[in-house]
Amino acid sequence: MTKITKELLLEKGIPKHSKLEHIKKLNLSNLNLKTSDLDPVLFSQLLELEELDVSRNLLTEIPNNLGLANLKCLNCTNNDLEQITSLGQFENLEDLNCEDNLHLTICDTYKLIYLLPNLQQLNGSNITSSGYQLRFINSRQLKFRVNAYWDKKYKAQFLESSTADEMRAVGNKFVKSAVANVKYGPNSLSEFTKWRVEMIASELLASLLQHKEESSDSENEEENEDEVFKNSGRSNVISGSSTELFSGRKTAEDIAKSAKNERTKVPQNGNEEISKTKFQSGKERQIKVVNPTKKDNKIAMNKEAKTTKRECSLTLVAVSKESTPKKKLKYRNSIVLEPLHYLQCHSKNNNPEDFSTQLWACAFEPEVESSQIPDVELQSSRNVAVCGGDSVCIIDCETGIVCHKYKSIGEEFFSLAWTTLTVIDKNQKRKLNVLAAAGRMGVVKLIHAKVNYCYGSVKAHKKPISTLCFSPKRETFLFTGSYDFTITLWDIGVPDLDYRFQASRLLVLNSCSTPLKMSLVPTCPDHYLVAACEKGCFAWDITPTKLEGKRSIEMEFLFPIYNKEDNENDYHTIDTLAFCSDDLIASKSSKQGSIYLWSWSKTLKKWKKRNTKVHAEILREFEWSNTEESYIALTACPAENYLLCGDEKGDIWMYKLDEFSTGYVTSGEKTLPTQILKWPAIEAKGEIIEGTFVNVVITDSEFKYLVAATDKNIVVIWKRM
């Protein structure tokens, strides 16, 4: 028998190194190892280990606390394993071989498929399709049956119980009975079914007991709160549904202060590992707007909209907010927008007190109107994807329902982008909408939104990804911008019917700083890519005939100095840009207090190839918020010729561009916005939430809906009247 020591691990590890944390592959096969020989203290130091071979040993189980968060490939064939649910600790595992373990059954195999969300290969076979069936379809059926069994047999007894002990007794009886009586699938999988039923029933019981406790606590406060509401003089509320109760929430002032100190996207340690991925579907905490009617500048109680504490523990209330712009704006062509929904659906650990998770990006899903190729027309649907924290939510703008929710524990999503792939299915072509999302981990998640399935991931960068962009001409071409100062072009391929796909890196664009927002030039999307970066605005040549190796910056765009007293840097931080038409680009600098509208074609004509620097041909300078905050994104609606940008107060600045497409303005003159959409104050449990940063605002292609994502974990949806 071989004793496992640090020296042995270093000898068996690859690459050869003096430190365990740098080992990526480890072969411990055929050493007569027992379970007790696997020392968690030693193994927990293998921080970067991706492949482990412990085949042909005497292991009866794998210890629960080995760590190995990065483990992707495990070979434990030819052992004496009796149970393998402890392998669930390796949540990033993609390839597992556990054949020739006499005591393992098919039910153990099914448990593994359920416990390992990223598993693609099991005992040499691809299980992507069966894994989806098991984790989602099978689980959905079991949850339905367990809930039905509860409603039929035990719900009445539970509600009649007068004490917590009686409730727990009924609940424990329910769990045991459900395991014995809820049936689904073939008899050969009965052990697996019982295992899942016990898990689902226990989760249901825990949820019911928690809700019962919270409801009991809330009833003690309800009388006093009703009295407060009666005297508050409010007439309209925005009501929603929730099952969680506020307690000890920070004040709006505290949140505003902390948010101001947390505007940077990436913390110092930007390489945390993803530990768990899962989909959730359903209606998140959402607040539907009841249009307020002014009466003596107050809002009185609307009795029909009143909800009890048990029905809604989080109530957001629209209150009157009178404010006058510093300058008198002429809203000649203003658009009438009414707030439709407020949602708080990206909360960390589903905590209703979370008003600090920052929402960084949103994008409308393309709508496929026809399955015929190539005459298909792609337009925006009413579904919008929003990312922030560890979640990506897909929301129906009309109903306010969160159709799908993807969570990746430990991740912080910064960017997302849609593409529509053409898939061959039984000799017929059909369209498939795929959502790419990425952030702190440097990993791009590829999500088939229609079936709630993350079918793959691409390890694109070692540092966090700040921005994503798909090519409008080549559906599989994805550009990823990173904090490693590069932009990489990937071909993500087209998945087959089993969701197998092959991603390949085509090109690397070197930058001098972090790219924050990028876009392909509409008139030549196969030739130029433009990016707003920490140290300026740049363009690269991405001509397809030259897709190899690395490329340097082709053009650097220069803008007027907006603060001559600031000589600390010789560059501007361009934190956002957007193409408003085939030729017009809008961009803004950090601390600029305005937005430049400039011409791509006129700037290109001025550029001399022997010099990378060229002055942007500015057509207009729009007045914007005089703030020092960065990372507030611009967006454009080319179909309606509008430019939009949020600000640090929660307002949305809107500019109609019809009259600005040609001509110049005199130096120092700024053009006022067409209108400013004011942020309605939001009340949560008696406190007004103000000082909201609108990190990003977006519209669908026809401008039916406007969606704003904020630094307060609030998504607001307006509808055009």
C-alpha cells in the first residue's frame, strides 16, 4: 500500500512544479489506495487540478471534503465504490468514468447525472440529452406528483395544526409517506425515484415551515401597519407577490452610500470558481404599476389594490415625484411611456432585502417569425434578458413574468448577447435563439432559452469578461472583451440534436486597456470593430481573410478635452458607445457630462493609415448628467431614431436624432434632450428608494417597451402609450 504524501503528489502530477496548487493533472492509479488514504488536507491544496485518475485501487467511496473545485475529469474505474453521491462535490465535473465498480447500480448512475449539472460524458458516453431529460423533465413530473400528494393527503392536517411541533410531525409523516407512495418511471429506477421524492418532499416541508413562521411573525405587525397605511394618504399602489418577509433592511440612504462605493464591476479577486448552475422558472417578485391619479399632489389609498402582509411582504409604491429640470426643456416630440412593472428578480440567495445587486446588461430576444430560410425576418420579441449578480432572467415585458431564470453560484454576470442559429433537423432548417452570458469567471455560458437549458460553456479568458457582441452577418461569431486587455473572436459553432458543439478561437485583438462596450460597424461588419475602452476609443481590422494570430489597434479616435484642468491622464475613459444608424456613433467619456454624436464615414475619410490616431468628426454634443460616475451605458433604437441613456438619479435622457443626422454646431453649444423620463420614487416597507443608478436602458426594435436595469436590483419596464 502506498502512502500519499506531498512528494508523491508532486511526482505524479503534471506539470512538474514545486507547489501543489499548480498541478493540473494527477495519476494515482494502481496504488492499492483505500478511502482513508485520500487526505483532504493535501487534496484541498490542488487548487487548479482538472484531471484525476484513481482507477484500479481499493476505494469504497470518495471523501466528501476533498475540495477540487476545478476538477473536470475523474476516472475511478475498477474500485470497490459502494456509493458515489459524494461526487456531487465536484460540480464542474464534465467527464466521469466509474465502470467496473461491483456495488454500483443504474440508480447510482442516475443520481450522478442529477447531482453533476455540467456532466457531459459518463463512462465514455455522451449524456447531454439524457441529463437534460433527467434534471428538468423528470424533476418537473416528480415535483408535480409530490405537490399533488401533499394537497390531497396532508395539507388540511398541516393547516389545522396549532403548534410548530404538530406541524413538523405532520410534515415528517408526509415525507415518509411520499417516499413510499409517489411512483414514477420504471421499477428498475425505484431507488432513484425514492431518493428524489425524499429530497423534493423535504424541500417542500422546509419551505412551508419557514413560510408559516414568517406569516405568524407578520400577523403581529399587520394591525399597526394597517393603521399606518390608513393615515398615509396614498391612493394607488403597485402590488406584487412574494413569500419572504423583510427584517432589518438597510435604509435607502445606507444603500445609496454603499452603492456609490461599489460602482466598479470587478473586485480584486476576479477568479472565483463557479460552484453550481441551475435553471429556475416561474414568476419572480414583480410589481405591476397601477397608474397614479394626482389629487392635491398626494396619493390616497386604493382599497382594491391593497394586499395583506401574508400575500405580499414586499410592496413597492409609486409616489408623486415633482421635479423640474435645471433648464426648461421643449418636449416637442415626446413619447408617452407608462410604468408597467417593477421587478426584483436577481436577489442573492433569493433575499427580498437585496437592494444592492447591480444589474449590468439587458437585451431583447430576437423573434423568429418564420421557419423558412432564407426569407426569415428577425425582430424583437417582448422577452428581454437581464443579467446581474449570479443570475440571468428572461422576462415577458407585457405580463412581467420571469419566464426563465439561470443561476450560476459564485458568478457575477456583466454582459449578455443574443444570436439566432440555423440548425439542421431531419433535413429541415429551423431557427434557434441562443443567449450568451459572461462575467467574472471569464466563462461564456450558452443558453438555449426556449427549453431552459445551458447546453455549454466556453472558457474564453482567464480574467473577467466585460462585454459580448455577436456578428450580425455570421451568426456563430462571438466577440468577447476582457479585463485581460484583449478582445477575442470565437466561432461557437451550431449544436447538434444532443447539444454537442465545437467552439474555436479565430482571432485575438490586443487593446491597451479593458474594453467596456463594443460594436461592429453596420456598413462593414466583417471589416471593422469599434470599442469603448478604459483608455480611449479604438477600432480594429477584423477582415475575414486575415483571421489568424493577433491584431493590434488600427485606429484611435480622439475627442475634445472636456476638462483642461485635469492633466493627470493623457487619455479619456470612453465607457460606452452605440451605433445610432449605419453611420452615426454616440459615445461618452467618464466625467464628461455630455454625449458626442459623430460620423463614422467622415472620420474614416480623415484617417491616414500611417498614423493610428484620428480626430472623431463630431456632429453634435448632447447635454447629459453632470456626474463623475462611469459604466452608465448608452443605447440606440435605430428604427425610431432615438438615443437613450440613464443617469445616477434614475432618470432616462432621450434624444430624437432626426434633425441631427447632418450639419455641425458651434463650439461649446450643447443640444438639449428631447425629453427626460423621470424615475418614479419607489417605496419598500415605508422607505423611499431613491438615488438609483440606471446602469443600462434598452428598447425593443419597435419601441413598444422600454426596460431599465439599475444598481438597486430593480428592473423597471415602461410601455409606450
